[in-house]
Amino acid sequence: MTKAEIVQALYTRVGGFSKKESADIVDMVFEMMKETLGRGEKIKISGFGNFVLRDKRQRPGRNPQTGDPIKISERRVLTFKASQILKQALNPRTGNGAHDDLIEDEPDEDEDESDVAVAVPVAAPPAGAPAASAPIAAPAPVASASVPNEAPKE
């Protein structure tokens, strides 16, 4: 997304501002962020994440083309850590927590170990593909192999 697209989104979604005013607001927000980070302060946006400025020390490195050793100068770097809310929005769960049930540590007391079914996530069909009309059959039970409890013979 470009700065112009942010200005356009502000203009169309919020309303009440001209395009010039929308551009001024976006410029002002970015300028405030630059000034805050320039002072060494972090920016915390609730529900979005944190922008933090870190100081890196001088360290040895090498020129990737020649392999010659060089010194990498000390500098400030900007890092961003996404909030849990943003992470969840970018990686939504499908269904009702289906991923939580993918791995089963122990079978239930009334289940025979050889009858334990393994849940396998199924990818959605590609966009534009016709939907399947027949239901998908459940996976066949997986027979567990017995493993002896003795050390390997040498």
C-alpha cells in the first residue's frame, strides 16, 4: 500500500475531509512518528503493534562479493513487533478451532490405540475450482506398529 492509497482510503472511508486535508493528516501522522522515533521513543499502537528503535554496535562483517573482512558501523535500526490481535487477523482460524485438535497426545480411555484417527487439515480448493458435491470420506484408521522396549543389538 502506498501513501497515496492511504490518503485515498482516508478520504473515502472517513469522509468530511477534502483530499488535500486527508493528505495533510497522513503527512502529519508520519511526521509525528518520525519525530517520536528520532527521539528514541517507541511507538505503541494498540491492536496493531510496536515500533521500536534499537541501537546496534559496531561489529565485524565481510564483503559478500570479495569475502574481505569489513567493519559494520554502529547504527540505529527500526523494528516492528505485531500485536496478537494483528497476528490473529492475518492468520485467522478456520472453523471452530480445528487446529487445536490436530495433535492428540493420549487416546481417550475408552478408545483402543489402534482405532485412533488422526485429524488432517484439508486445503481449500483453488479459487474458481468447482465445489465438490460428494462428501469427503473420513480417513481410514492407522494401525500402530508395536515398538520393542529393548535396546538395539550391536
